Amino acid sequence: MTGTAPAPFTADDYRARMARAAREAADAGLAGLLVAPGPDLVWLTGYAPPAATERLTLLALAPGHDPVLVVPTLEAPDAAKAAGAPALTLRDWTDGKDPYAVTAGLLEPRGRFGVSDNTWAMHLLGLQRALPGTSYAALTEVLPMLRAVKDPAELELMAAAGAAADRAFEEIRTMPFAGRRESEVGADLAGLLRRFGHSQVDFTIVASGPNGANPHHEVGDRVIARGDMVVLDFGGLKDGYGSDTSRTVHVGEPTDEERRVHDLVREAQEAGFRAVRPGVACQEVDRAARAVIADAGYGAYFIHRTGHGIGVTTHEPPYMIEGEEQPLVPGMCFSVEPGVYLPGRFGVRIEDIVTVTEDGGRRLNDTTRELVVVG
Ligand code: ZN
Ligand code: ZN
Ligand code: ZN
């Protein structure tokens, strides 16, 4: 994750996010949050250093204290330009100084802290050495819903990212598939996402024929042929917010069985979407989609959860999975993406990003969910 944060957010927005995060940390019994460069830091401060490095950059958020960003002196001018910088105190450290000692001075020596998931182990171990009485937990374990509920400005950015991904699908479906390699179609998809405003492409899955039966397949050298089902699953970040959509197309006229399986997945996707409303547990979305596929006898071929949250990253909590009792809240955004995978033959997946509204759900992807025939 690089680049600057999206323009619509002001220092006051970041101040409010940091205050809420500190409050939620206190409610969770934590002495604070420690956030290294990555999506959490972007969301909290608008600051995205070019890369996480061996030089410590760390936001310390503690209830009742002003947020402090510990930053290498040579990167401090960049940090000072972040949209959230006016809501922060910068504490810079120069090479040769011990950044862990600097950070330790800001922390409660016997506290338990939530740490952003992508914090480097060497930095956490350095802190532990400086403050042996502290303990730590992964941020997504202690505050999984911190970024889950999007405000109206965030929802607009999510909708724009979804619309851009939809435009990419509308273009790719008019391009030739037969006779081209998956990797070539994947490169076209990536180019389209960028053309429609994505600054970062996270994945462009083009899984043709038997490759479609493997949900982890990305792209390969396989040459797409007439008669192939092709799973397309692509997304990334536009103006700091994520897109992620899947459509399954067929090269030439499909068989009755291919049509039937595609219809089944479409029905399951619709059922998952219709289950979305405030107060419903995440697992109910999974159950609704899964029941359609299981009732048709294909339950053994739907081999992954129904969905995942999305926001400043393309995969994050909450997860639409059996056992997840987290209730849906207006403003949450997540995928509904059931699939059927027939080993050695073909796969079908249909995926939309959905946001929870006051009385149901709203799809942020709106290209046709009918089986599209491509050439
Ligand atoms: Zn076919
Ligand atoms: Zn996807
Ligand atoms: Zn997804």
C-alpha cells in the first residue's frame, strides 16, 4: 500500500477515528493500540510511508493521551504532510537512537496492547525487550470491527470502486477469450482496472475450464478454448477503497449442465444478498447462500466461506462464515460470493460487494449475473 490517502478526509475525520479507536481499545480492556505502516495506519492517520522498513514507524494510541506517531527523522517531513498529521504529535528518532526506548516512554509498562496485524516481528520483539511487562494481541482479534462500518464518504468511495470494476467487466466481456492465454486476459483486466481509476490491482483471476475448479488459481499459461467456463475475479484499490467482483463467462454456447450450475450459483448469490439486513448474524448470509447449493445436491462443491469484509483492504473482517455471530450493522461492506467447483471440469463463482442499509442490503456491483457468452 503506497501513495497518499483519499482527499475527502480531513484532520478532524482522522481525529475522530483515532479517538474512537482509543475508546474501543479501552472498552476491550487494552492499554492502547500500536499501529505500524499499512491499512490501519492509513485509515487512522492518512499516512502511508512508501514501505514498512527496518526503521520503526509506529502510531501509539492510548486512551486519555494524544496520539503519537513515532517516525524516523528522515521520514518525518513526509509524515507531517499526511492529512491526519494535525491530529497527531510526531516523535522522531534519528539513526543510532533506540526507537523502542523512545516508544516505550509512551506506553504503560504493564499494559496489554492491540498491535496491527502487519507489524514486523522484529519491531514487536524490540518493544517487548524494552518493556518486558507488556503483552500484545493482534488488532483483528481484539477489535475486528474497528474499520468495518463505513461512513457516508467511505461508502461513496466504495461505490465508485465497485462501479469502476463493473466497467472493467463490461469491457472485458467484449474482448476475445478463445485462443488467448489466461495470463493475457488477466493483464487486460488489470489494465482496465487501472484505466478506470484503480491505483492498485490486488488480483485478476482468470480461471478457465478445469482451472476454474480451483478457487485459488490466479492466472496461468493455459490457452482458453471454445466450450470453457471462465471464472473472472478481480479487484484492487481506487482512491484508497477496495473493489472485488467475480463473474463467470462461457466461451461459446454452454451445455445444459453448465447453465444449470451457473443458475444455481446465481440463485445462491441472490439468497445470500437477500439475507442481508441489520441485526442478522454474518453466518446467516453464509447459511442462506449455502442452503441453495446444498439443497440442489452440490453442497460438497462449495468449498469456501460465502464472503469477507472489504474497505481500505480487499480482504478483512467481518467474514460471512458459519460460526460468525457478529450482527450486521448499516455501513458494513462485504462480499457475497458463493461458488461451485467441479474437480477436473469447471467452476462457477458470482461475487458482488454488498453494503448493509437501514432495511436490507445494497449491491455495489451491478453487471449482469446471467451467464455471459464470450467469443
Ligand atoms: Zn462449456
Ligand atoms: Zn473476488
Ligand atoms: Zn472476494
